[in-house]
Amino acid sequence: MSLLTPEVVHRTLKRFFPAKNDDYPSNYVEELAELRAFGIATEEQLEELLHRKADEVMEIDRSPMSESDIRMHSESSGEEFVAIRLRDGFWFSYPGLLRIALELEFGSSYEAYTERRDKNVETGAAPNGVPATLPDDLDPTKGPPSVGR
């Protein structure tokens, strides 16, 4: 039983999904943390998840995007990006496909996790809720804590 590493996550995704979807650079550290948060810590567990969900994930990836999604992606990623996706008939890169599999498998639990993760990113905290910056009394750049601080 081999433990997941970022490299193993990427290698496993390559076995289940088309090469054209491997077009977004990722170090898979964040994805690895998400997998572990849902009890997926080994290559075998990831393979089992993808065996169950890969067909449904790819069906979602091939499905047409709404006009509002096309506009949103055009504004955020550029019209050329969207034109390539429309021409080639896919939308999601490997990290997105993995997250779709997690959402399909874990439903509302995963949705709640992603809401917390995204909120923490907006506020500068790490996905686990730990602040990205230390409080003044723990920050070594602020000097020793004073009494009453």
C-alpha cells in the first residue's frame, strides 16, 4: 500500500483521465491535503475512488457549458482559452476533475469543505482554518510580547 504524494496523485490522474486535461500546472499539494481530509491517503484508495467516479466525471467534463459560464470563463481566463475548450470539447484540468470526483463521492460534506477552503483563501487563512499570518504575540518579527498585549 503506497501512501499518496503529489507525484503519485498526478501519476494516478494520468491513468484515468485524457492527456488533454493535463494542461494546468499544479504541484498537487493542495489536492493531496483535500484527499487526506476525506480519508484518501493511499494510491489504492485514490484508484478506487476514480474507478467509481471517472466515467461520471468525464461526462460532466464533456457536457456543454451554459452561456453564463462561458462568459465568466472568458472574462477570467480569456476568450482564446474558452475557444480552445469549446473546440476540443472539455472544460476541466486534472485538479478540477479530481475535485469533481470528490464532490460526487462526498456530496454536501465536500461542498462545505470547499466553502470553508475558499472563504479562508479570501481572508488569508489556510484551508485548515489556520491564519496565514501569526497573531502579534506569536510573530517573531514583532519583538517579545509585552504585558497586557
